[in-house]
Amino acid sequence: MNAPSNMIKVAVVGGEGIGPEVTAQSYRILDWFAAKRGIPMILREAQYGLIPYLATGKVLPADTAEAMEEADAILWGATGGPETKEVPAAARKEGGLLSLRSKYDLYANLRPIRANPALADSAPLKAHVLKGVDFVIIRELTSGIYFGEPRGIETLPDGQRRGFNTEQYTSNQIRRVARSAFELARTRRGKVCSVDKANVLETSVLWREEVIALHAAEFFDVELTHLYVDNAAMQIVREPSQFDVMVTGNIFGDILSDCAAMASGSLGMLPSASLGPVDRFGRRKALYEPVHGSAPDIAGKGIANPLGSILSVAMMLRMTLDRPDDADLLEKAVDTALAAGARTADIAEPGASKLSTQEMGDAVLNALEKVAGKEREHA
Ligand code: NAD
């Protein structure tokens, strides 16, 4: 049966490792917004990874592909880990996350980094370094060395093996992601830092030239600076509060955002949104997922931090569902839960009691009830 056309369709794909564990909590949050805030949405859960592979021969079975295809927004968990060794490389590649990003042309990956004052004592960085940290890394997601051809491993005449990959960017690929950064900066503090390795790589020379040209042509009101990626890694640890929007290529963004995660306390805290081009109806395909991977070292233990996934729901509320007030409400609920001392193991101060993944979901749901109740009182 087809859903009524005003219903927003959300595909929920937990995937592998801790993916299903953290996504189960986000599902409860989405359900709460549908039930309590009257958001007209249909949630469709679908499987991905080893389990459907064993049943169907595909990591991305037909019904999951269909759910993602028809979805206005996709909530993704994680993929990867030891289980993937049980899937032949060709089957893993077909329907793999990189192919999905490419299929939906999800070129702009937004990764907000915010230091929560409640986590100052458990964060690996000092409190004075974390003060005022609030920036977004935009990682180009569908080009660069992760996609460039040729790639492979070959055996040389002398018997050695040689691995090779190709870093490549076209001017359009650079300009569209730089445009996302400039437009976002206009809604924030008006600063873009573009990160490259233009002292060594031709792709980075082109990257810098294109960013500068676009800035001069259309975004001269935004402050633009440039950093080499090695310096950027150091600056993120030294003084992360200096950044507003950082834009960079695929591999640099991948690495820098894990580094920047330490400013938010844990990799488990970071949400993300991956956005495709705007179509003629003004819509864009969007996939929301925590920045972390399948975390095989803690998978199945019920201790993963679900806040990266839950905060990805806040991004979905703001960017696809057009519910900025509800996005604010959810972020406020997460802040409230943290301020009240809710901690999973990765963000717990020494000696603090630790919540399970499910209990952290409970804490956020309780905080949502509380914050929404207070809003009603003040209305
Ligand atoms: P990871 O992000 O899975 O884990 C890195 C470290 O952070 C681990 O110690 C882990 O326990 C911890 N961690 C991550 N998320 C956490 C959470 N929510 N709560 C508490 N601790 C958390 O990175 P990895 O170990 O390098 O990669 C594992 C697998 O995940 C690999 O196969 C990799 O390819 C894959 N991966 C997938 C995605 C994705 O699905 N988008 C992203 C990154 C890595």
C-alpha cells in the first residue's frame, strides 16, 4: 500500500557491529517525535550487512535498497568489522556504503563538533581548550582517493607487490562542496577554513584555486582562510574554538573529524548528515549517521554511546523534516540528560556510574518529556 503523500518516509538501517544497537535508540526517539509532536512520518526498518548476506547473497537486499530508494531520509547505523570477512569482496563492494554514497551523490558530509560543558571533566582535552568549541567539518564524500581510478594491488616483475590509489578532483566537485561550506558559514559566524595539502599535491593546488575563485566570485562576505592538513590536525587540538566551518576533501575530512571528535568528548558523540544535490522540487537525498564505525571492540555488549546517532536525528529534523524547533528540543534534551549526569562508558568521568546504550536512550526520552513539558508551561 502506498503511503499518503504528506507522510515523510524514513528508512532506518542499523547495519553491523554497534550500528543496530545505537540505531534502536534513535528509532525510539523518532517514534517519540511521531507520536508526541505529530510529525507525519513512516519509519521503515531494513537490514544491511552479514545477516541479509547469509539469507539472500546480498549485503544490501532488495527490500533494503527499495526502502532507501523511496526514503526522504535515511538513518544509517554502521558497517564493517570482522563479520565482513565472511562476505566476498565483490559482494561487499556491491551495495557497500561507498557505493551508496556514490549512487545518491551524497557529496556534502556535515559533521558538527560541539564541546558540551557537562563533559569537560571526562574530555581528553583541557577545559580551557574546549571553551566555545562549535564548528562544522564539511567533508567531500563522493570523490577523491576513496573513489579515484586506477586503484589496485599488482605484482611487479621482480615479485614485489605494489598497491596504488588515485587522488583526483574536478573543479565542479570542488566548487559544489565549497559552495555548501560558504552557504553554511553565512548562517553561522561567517568563517570558512579550507584544508588541503597544496604544498605537495596537484589535486590540492586545484582545490585551493577553485575555492579562492568561488569565494571571489560569490562569497566575498565570508571570511576565507586556508590550512595545510597537517597544520589543521594540530590546530584542532591546540585551539578548536578558532573554527566555524572547515571544508576539506574526502580522506582529510575522514581523518580530521575523528581527531575533532576529541573536542566533543568521544567519537560516540558525533552526528553527521550526508547531502546530495538539490532536485527540481527543492528536495535533496540525505543520509544521517553517527561518525563512528561498527566498533567491533564493544559490539554486542550494550555499552555503545547512542548520542552520535540520536544527534543525527536532530540533524534530520532540522535539514530534511524542516522541524528546527524539534531539532532544538532534541539537542536540549541531550544537553539536559548530560547535565544530569547521564554517561555511557566512553564519556564517564573516573568513578562515575555508567549507563548502557538502552539506559542512555531512556535518559534522553525522559529529558525530552521534561523539556517539552516545560515548553508547554511557558507557551
Ligand atoms: P570505530 O569508529 O568503529 O571505533 C573507533 C573507536 O571508537 C573504538 O575503540 C570504538 O569502541 C570507539 N567507539 C566508536 N563508536 C563508539 C560509540 N558509539 N560509543 C563508544 N565508543 C565508540 O572505528 P574503527 O575501529 O577504526 O573501525 C571499525 C569498523 O568500522 C571498520 O570496519 C571500519 O571500516 C568501519 N567504519 C564504518 C563507518 C560507517 O559505517 N560509516 C565509519 C567508520 C568506520
